Amino acid sequence: MEYEIRYKPSYSMVVLRLKDGESVVGESGAMTYMSPNIEAKTRSRSGVLGSLGLKLLGGQSFWVNDFTARGGPGEVAFVSAPIGDIEHLRLDGSNGWIIRRESYVASSPTVDLDVKWEGFTKGLFGQGLFMIRASGVGDLFINTFGAIDRHVLGPNEQLVVDNFHLVAFNNTCTYRVEKFGGLKETLLSGEGLVTRITGPGEVLLQTKNPREFADWIWTLIQPMVQSRAR
């Protein structure tokens, strides 16, 4: 499908131009505008996740929307909640990606988002972070908090990544989640868990840490909350 990513790298928006009958799957709430002839249908992945999915997602199912051009070409645009970038990943059937669940923006209907593997169902990456395995053929669009930092690893080359900065990596990579240093370093550094990724493959990081951002916001509003509580 034809696409354009505008306003990179801080306030990115992806615009997709669909041919008559062509469809795209978008994350719930990500659509900003669409042509009048775009047909939108909402569906839930709760049938795949079942009660497990409802538990993991805090009672909210993994909703997505199918957008289809009817009676001629049409246009639909998506943005993400974080202030950051949007990246296009092309899947050709031989490659795949492991992505953060919350980084998903949109994809071709032929891209399979597997939420049944252990990276999602067991919260493999800890700290409330769940990953999705993307495979198949087609286009995949993901978002980041901040800009995208891309690393290409050769065979047996390693990269140790803070989990809150990790966005995606090729499924050709192997990985292991581990504590950051010893107990003292884990408690005092603020790093918590990290992922050791071994190539070959690409690794995509985000330059901003959502946990640190939330902590910073709290330092601003905490005095007001405490003053009102008195």
C-alpha cells in the first residue's frame, strides 16, 4: 500500500492511500481522519486471548479496526499516543518482528499478530511489558516514545537494552531477560530488568523512557495533590 509518514521524528503521523477494496488494520483509537468512502469495522481479539487477555489488559480486549476503501481510492491516517516517531517495517514472509504491544499502530491484513506466544501470555519482559510476534507478508507500522534508534547486529553480536527503551527486534535474534548488575545496582540504578539481545538482526529502541517520563510528571503534580489532601 502507498504510505507517507509526516512530521518525523517527534509528532509523526502515517497516511495510507488505499485502492478500491484495499484494507488496513489499525489500532483502536489511532485513526485521525479518513475519506468518506472508507468503511470502518471494529473487531476484538478477545476470541484469541480469552479470559487471559482480559486479565492481562486490565479488562480491556485488544480491539482493532478494519478500514477498507469502497467505490474508489481513499485515505486514512493514524497517530499514536506517545510523542514520538512512527516507523514502517516490511515483512516478506521470511522475516518477522517481536514488537511491544503498545507500539502497534497499523498493519496489512496479511500480517499476523501472534499474542499467544509466551512473550505476551507470560509477560516475558517483566514490569508490565508485553510483546507481540508479527509475521506474514505486508506492511507493519509501529510507534515509539521519542525518536527511533536503530541497531544492526551481526552474528553473535550482543546489545544490552533497558526494557523501557526496547521497541522491536527481528525474530532472527535470540534474547535473555536478566537483572541489571547485582541487587545493589538493580535497586539503586533505576534500571530494573534488561534484555540481552544477540544477533543477527535489527533492534529498534526508543530514545525516551515512559517510566522516567511518568516519574517526572509526578514530581510536578505531587505537590498539588498533597496540598489538596490536607
